[in-house]
Amino acid sequence: MISDKENSVDPTVQTIVEMFPEDFLRNTARETGVVERERKIDVVILFWVTTLGFGVRFLSTIRGLKRKYEEKAKTTLSISSFYDRFTPEMVDFLRKCVLHAIEFQAQQTGRVLDDKLKR
């Protein structure tokens, strides 16, 4: 039997997932031209790998992101088909996601700081 602790989701992760539902990501990708038709690249997986996988001590190269994408999507891609996704349209898509996150947080008026953050 799986304990509640093992089955629970980190509240931060839960908030981020609520902030970026799959429908929002797919619709925004279509609006910005990142996705014209669903093919081998899943924009939802690409979004999460790009946003959560890039940074200090994380996947700091396109090849690293590609490997993580392939692991999560359970597929293989040529480096060029993955690399070609990083376009001005992708920048516009990510910009709209950031604006959406800011608007989402602005609507969350009832948030209380954790005791650790109050110190």
C-alpha cells in the first residue's frame, strides 16, 4: 500500500500545474504559431521540460533538454527537429505563459506565507 506521504504532491508543483493547464498550453501554442499541427513534438511536454529543466545545475544545453524531452515523451528525435523548435514563435509562447503566470498570481489574494518564510 502506498502511504499518503509518497502519494502527495508538493504544493508548489500543484500550484504551477494549476497555473498552466494542458488546454491553456495547447491553445496558446496554436495562437502563437509554435504548433500548427500535432506531430512528433508534444508542446505540453516541451513546455515543462524547457521551463523546469533549464537553469543552474540543470539541463543547460539543448542536447540535455532534448534527452529529457525524449525520456518524458518516450520518443526519439533528431537534434535538428528539436533544435528547430526554438524560434521567435517559441519566445512569444513563453512570453505569453509568463504574462499568464503573473496574472494568475495577482488573482491569488488569499495566499499566506509559510512559517519558514516569515523568519
